[in-house]
Amino acid sequence: MRVPELNELVSVKEAREIQEILRKEVITIDSYSKPIKNLLAMDVSYLKAGDELGAVALLYSYPELNLLEESFIRKKSTFPYIPGLLAFRELPPLLEAIKGIKAEIDMLLVEGQGIAHPKRFGLASHLGVLLDTPSIGCAKSLLWGKHSGVEKCLGSYSYLLDQEDIIGIALRTRAGARPIYVSQGHKVSLDTAREIVMSLVKTFRLPEPLRTAHIKSKLLMIGSE
């Protein structure tokens, strides 16, 4: 996979302009022809203080979920924390981590938002567009939109709405546990995103590849504080 080089020294104004341009390229229907065989799960962790980030990229076979490759990077962020522009902090270390993956990547699973974002262009969408690869956003908390109650049984969901537009779902991945928030990143329909996420859920609330990526990203930062 060709990973683009980013200008990490963009201003906030430039970041908003880039976001406005790229968000128009998002595709929210299934736009891939080959089967998904390799799925890349990604997460980023922060230090409690400072601007150092730890990014993890884990490549799994799908649907078997055998871990095939893993790549880690620790990197200082050059972009401030600004709601709605989080991708500009997290993209540089994530792209560096992706460079360490040698095999072909068929699908991106990102701990973050897809189109469930004020500009319909969260981290999962940004990565999907930059890499021209199908992507799914999967977040632990709600960023944007509203939804009705979700039934407590496994697999129940409620549509996430921005006015009258459907921008994702609140999905119950564990009976009785809080829902997670799933949205299209790029080149994936919402039904496909839901089906893939549910196929990755084992024992815990988060899909297993993302849960493992989250744990590994936290461990990556141990000793840095």
C-alpha cells in the first residue's frame, strides 16, 4: 500500500480547508469488489501530559482473526488538540505505523469516528480517503448525532441521526453493556460496517482486533510518563 506523506506543520486554518476538500471524496456505499481477507485494526494512545502519541497497527486475517503483522510507532504531535480536527493529531503516527505493514490491506478498522462527525469526516473517513481503502469507524463514545434507546440484547442497534440524516448506529455488542458507535468511514455501507463489526466481537464490548490494538497502544506508552 502506498502511504502518502503528510505536511505535519499545517495551521488550523489549513487543516479546516483540507478537511473541507477531502470530505467531498467520501463514498458511503460498498465500493470494493475483492473479498476482505486482511483487516487492519488501529488505535492511538496519549501520555497524560505532553504531546507524545503511540500508534498501533495490527493486521489480521479475516474472518479467522489470526494476527499476521503488527507495527508500532511513538511520535510527538505537532498539531494542537481541537475538537473536530483530531485526525490531524493522530494521522501522522498512524500512517507511520501503517508503513510497517507489508501485506495487502483490504479493510481499515479505526478506533474513532467515520462520518459520525460534525463535518462527516472523522479519522476513519480521513484515513480511508487518503489510502483509498474501505474503512469503518468504531468509537467507544458518542461525538455527534442523537439516537433513541438501544435494546439490551446482543446485536441490537439504533440509528444515529444528524437532523434527518443517518450517520451511523449505536450498537449493542455485549448484552447489558453500553453501546459502541459505528459509522461508515469510506467505501463501506452502514449495513456492511455493522455486520463486520459484529463478526469481530467475541467476549468484550469492543471488537477483538480494536481491543487488542487499544491494549497494545497503552502498553507502548508505559515508561514514557
